[in-house]
Amino acid sequence: MSNRKALRIARLAGIIGGVSLLPLGLTRCSDATGSSERLLVGADITVGNGTAHTEVRVNRSGEPVSMAVVLTEAGLSGLPATMPNTEFVLPLPAEPNGTPVKHVTLDWHPGGHNPPGVFNVAHFDVHYYMITPPQRDAISPADPQFGAKSTLKPAADFIPATYTGDPFAIPRMGVHYTDPNAPERKGQGLSLTFIYGFYNGEMIFLEPMASKTFLDSKTSMVVGLALPARYQVPGFYPTKHGIRYDAVTKEYLFELTNFVSR
């Protein structure tokens, strides 16, 4: 385990020095009743001149408290400067984490993407997929049902009230649902936003997105999520998301937080 990861786990534990690392992360007693949290950490993947990994904080019952993609500050340099986008597949921690997330990607878009004036600036997005990689690969025009599955809309109560979907699905992703009232849709530029993904009428990913300009500012921000009334798959889902810059470890955390059982 890297010194950087050890430092993060030690800080979670509230230990200043002399830390003992356990295979499943370091256990921290958070109050006199003996409740505890553990940090589950995935393997590092090279991103630019730095690294990225996933981590999940769970309570003593194994329920998720937060989930994050952690990107080192060095990862903002040495990235491809021209299109197309680059996808980094980030391994999840080996231990069960209590979320519906089955795999995670960090995507770098040096020139952004459509629509113009909204998302066509350099940015990162994280896809927390609730389907397996083979299921994602099957989202393809090679599937005779691709068109029908792309246009099948989920029931209204599975979509946040303000969100609307694109008219088409992107292969290996699905249909992106965005908030037309978000600041970037009102000419204020992209900073931090949140997208839901659907395919064949089912929610398949959660997607925080942040512009490189916003990340360069080292601003930390947490916002509440617009939530659907129901989820097709029961489980623990986040109610907030944000970007947090850790000045000690020099890392950015793309975080999903405040999980609740739905």
C-alpha cells in the first residue's frame, strides 16, 4: 500500500503516527458505542502523470457511507490533449461495499463533447456503472434491438423530476439524462454537475462531471442530488455528491455521499 493511501486511512482513523493496516482497511471506532468505519481501497491505475483509484467507506454493518474516485493532482497533467476521449477502468475494492455499483470508469475529455456551449470544455466524468462490463459492451448498434432499447423510456418515477433524456443512446454507455436547469445549461459554464444514465428503460449509471478548470481551482463543493421517487434495483444510493480537494495528500475525490437504503 502506498504512503499516500496509508496517510488517507490513518487520517480516517484519527491516528497521528504508528498506524497498523489491516487487509480490509483500517478500523476506526467513531464513538463510545463501538460503531466503526472502514476504508476499502481499490488498486491504483496510471492516469496522466499520476494515478487514480476507487475507495468506499463502510460502517461496521458493511453499509456504504461514501464512495469515491480518488485522482492525484499529478493526474491532471500528462493527459492526451486531443480527441477522442480516454477511458480509465478503475478496479473496485475486492471487499463487498453494499452499493449497486459493479464497475467504475474515469473518462477524460480534452475537448469536451456535445452539446456545444454546455459540455464542450475539457472535463472529467466518472461513470459508476450498475451493470457489468459485458452488459455494457452489449450496448451496441450491433444489437438488433439497440434502437428499441435506446428509445424505451423509464417510468417517470424512476427519473428525477427535472431531468430529461437525450434522444439517442451512446454505445457502451446508454442514454444520458441531464437537468435542463443546471448552471451549464443556463450559459454559466460547466463546473460540477450530475448525470443519470438509462438503457432499455433501466437506470445503469450515476455520473458526476467536473471541468478541468474547476479542478484546477482546487475548490471543494458538495451538493444535494435530484433524486427519483423510486429505484428499480433496491439498495443503498447516494443523496449528495461533490468534489473534494485534499491539500495534504494532493488528491481530488469525486465523491458520492450520504447513502440511504431505497
